[in-house]
Amino acid sequence: MHAPGPLGRRAGDLLDDGGAPVAAVSYEDIARAAGTGMGTVYRRFPQRQDLLDALFSEHTDTVVGLVEQAAQHDDTWAGLTWFLEQQLEIEAQSRGLGELLRSRSQATALLQRAHERMTPVVAGLVDRAVRAGLLPAGATLADFAAVHRMVGSVMDASRTFAPQL
């Protein structure tokens, strides 16, 4: 799923599909997959956050684009559900991205920027759905985030034995 980037496709693939959790992937694993030495990886990415930003920048841009596209949908419910389905499909293909997007911390500058861009748009989608009577009165962005985390947790837990979930 990763496009060739500063570390190449194979390094990004460590965190895609059924790959290891982000925290379990070491600099050594990434250097080996990228076909380079650990010193090169450390020089280019002295902070782990910089490394994660490099590996996931294209993915986060895609997710931001999806939410912006969903906000333009004439049918509020269709836009909101389409966005969630598309985002979860991307996360199903990239375990690492899912972990990062569902984390409660915004550990990297990339994630912080993505959240800053996405949050008001998703909040607007949820608000539109509440006003249209498609979600219960009082439903908020936090509720949407909880659904995202719950479904993502099921995906992560079932990844090795029932990936179709």
C-alpha cells in the first residue's frame, strides 16, 4: 500500500497488511527492509516521530482528502458512512496507520496536522447528521471517534485469524 518514499516500499510494508504493531517495529527492522544501514536511518530520522511521519505522510493526506470529499456529499448520512468505511478500509490495509490515527495522543507533527484538518470537518458531518435526525440528539465528534476506535480494535484483534471482519 505504501508508495515508494524516503525508505522505499518494503520499509512501509512492515506496517501494512498484517504487519507488526508500530511500537514493535525497530529502526533495525526498517533499515533491513529499506536495504540500508541503521546509521542512515538514524541520520535521516533522529526522532522516531520523524520516521513515522515519513512512513505515513501519504496515507494521512489520503484520509484528510476523504473527509473533505465526504463533506461535499449531498446526502449527509451517505457522506458520513462513506468516509468511515473508506477510512477503515485504508486502516485495514495499514495496521500502522490505523494505530496512529486511533491513538489518543498526537505523537507526531504529521498526525497533529492531520487531526487539525480533519476534526472540524468530521465534527461538521456529525453535526449535520444530528440536525437531519440521522444521529441521536447530542451525538458528538467524540461518539464518532469512539465508534472508529471500537471498529479499529476489532480489526486489530481479528487481523491474524479473521481479517475479513
